[in-house]
Amino acid sequence: MQKLLAWKLGVWSRLILWRYQPTIVAITGNAGKTTTKEAIAAVMATKYRVRATGGNLNNELGIPATIIGDFAAQYYRTGGTLLFWLRVLVSAVRVLVRDTSYPQVLVLEFGADHPGDIKRLAKMFPPHIAVVTQVGDIPVHVEFFASPAELAAEKAQILKYLTPSDYAVLGYDDLTVLEMREKTKARTLTYGMGDGADVQVTNVQTRLEGTRPLGISFDVRVDRNTMPVVINGTLGSGMARAAAAAVAVGSIMKIGLATASQALSDLRPPAGRLRVLEGIRGTVLIDDTYNASPAAMHLAIDSVRHIPATRHVLVLGDMLELGSFSIQAHQAIGTMAATVADVLVCVGERGRFIADAAGNQMPATAIHWAPDSLAAAQVVQHVIRAGDVVLVKGSQGMRMERIVEELLLQPEKASQLLVRQSALWLAK
């Protein structure tokens, strides 16, 4: 049934693409995809009608649905029932006949859980601009691939379907991604923090009000022009890199640096991506619960390292889908966490490896373990105190946002502030 549905959605969505000829910006990578997608969509919206992938509808069903219409809210409300998909197909007919407000730009996130996923999506929906963010040494989903190199090669498939007049926008700071420029006949732009990047981010700083983090500021340089960007409510160099990717895509689409920087300064960071929230008992919460990979976990821990605090409390859950690399990756996180954490709370069976590695450098009394997020929420409530900065991060399947909800100063705003607050997720 799913294969038949995917085929029908694919046919209708490709007819719609033929009918309206939108510019397709496709994004893939193993960290930073969603933040980059949101940043690019914000910049594109300054000049064009734009639609971006909603939630994580980034597969052979979700991408055609996005091409047909903005169905993310309905999908997460209904759970993607047969009736929902019938409504999508009916909408496809209407859109194909006439839609005077159809998007001029589609910003699509391409996900890869298994071998062949990116190749199949790129072949069905070839992009005009392909953005590859970051792969990392041990990428998420690697358990379904023979090796990290095979997963990286799968991500690079997005470049195979670019023409010489198209663009590849590549993360400069990940050597595996940078080397992909040798695998495409398209024009290339690079972005990142390195000196050789075409769009370079510099001077990344955490903005503080007293000791409370407000957001980040940084400069973006293109050629000889530099503009400051301030983004409130989030932390980390990952957001700055996402902004650089958006500036790169904007330059391709004839959007100036000043316009792009203003759009980015107005950007509201996505839920669960290093969001700064108010916590109970005078704590500051850093909510990075959307998902986790080794690269993203390193970035999150590093992002809180220099934030002034009475104590740094790290609440770290399992990183899933790492296969044979799982023990090694979790031990590496434990070793890094010990250099930052005053208190460490590890969640899940793999979290034991984080705790064991951290125990080589931290007092045992500062390390706690809980089997799941609900139990961890109780542990964290007992250990936190005023002035603490509390980072919460783990894979999607660990449901770490439940911990953040328990720590929110205003839990009644959870539906507005936290990730996975739809009826579909709350029922799980």
C-alpha cells in the first residue's frame, strides 16, 4: 500500500513541478538540516513565495506532500491516516489545474535512513540548488550502511542530478562534504567558519544579559562585504553556519547580503534546536532535544561550555542508529561531557557508556543515570538549583523533550516552545 501511495504521490507532484517550474533547493546532511532549511526559507521569503518541508516530512511520502501543499500540521494532527493521504491526492488535482499562489521556491529536506534514499529522491525531484551541511565522523543512521563512507557517498548522490547551470552549496568545515565538490559538474559555493569559505562566518559570540544567554551574534562575509547578524533565543556555531548557507543560497537567487542578514536576524529558531528557555528555580534551559548524532552532540556541549553559570548540568540521552559505532561514540561524548559538566545525567541504556567514560574524570557523586526520559526528569528536578544552565539532548526516540517540559518555568507554553507537541507524538 505504501509503495502504491508513494508512486501516486510521485506522479502528481512531478506533474505539479512541471506545471509551475519552481526553483528547488534541496538540503541533506547528518546535522543541521532543519535549522539550515529554516534559515534558507527565511531568506528566500524576502523576495519569493516559498514553501519548506514541514517537520521531518523528508521522505518519499513527505516530499511529494510538501510539493502538493502545506500539509505538515494536518499530518502531525492526524497521524497520516489513509483519509489524510486521500485528501492530499485530491488537493493535487486542484493544484495542478490552477493555483495562482503556488510557491516560486521549494525548500526541501532530503532524509536518508537507508541506502538508496537520497538517490531515489534526487532522481524524482532533481534540485536546482543542493545544500550539503555536515556528515561527521560517525553519522546518524550509519547502522543501516556498511560504513560512514558509504553513508557519505549516499548523501553525495544529491549532487549527481545537478546540471552545469545548477549549484552545489557545501559545508566548508566538514572535509568529507568539501571533497564532494569534485563529484559534481554544477557550480559550487562553500560556506562555513574556515578562511577559505566563499561565505564565511566570523566572530561568533554568545550574547548575554548579565549571566543569562540571550542568543548569538556573528558576522557573515561574502567577497569583501561583511554584515552583522543577531539571532535571539538560540546558541552555537551551528546556527551561524546555517545562516551562512542561507546567505549562499540567497546570493545565487539574487538576494543581497543586507537583506539576507536582516531576514536572519528576524528568524525564530526551530523548537528543540539549542533553544534558550526559562527553567524552574532560576535555571536556564538549553533545549536541543530534536535529535542527536555525535557531531550534533559535540556542538551542543561545546555551545554551553563558556556560558556563565553556577553549574553546568548536562542531561544526555542515547544516540540511536549508530550500529557498531555506538559504544565508541557514546564513550567519546562522555569524555567530552566531563570537561564541561558539573553534574551529568545520562539517559538510556547507551547512556551508561557516557556515564562510564565521564567517570574517569568526574566524581561519581556528580554522575546520575536514568533508564528513560520520564525517570530522568525526576532525577534532574532533584539535582538542579538556582543559577544552573541545563542542557538537554538526545535522539528523537528518547523523547528528551519530556524532561524539558518538566523543567519549564511556564509548562503551559509547552505546545508553543517544545518539539513533538502534536497529537501524533503526544499519543506515543
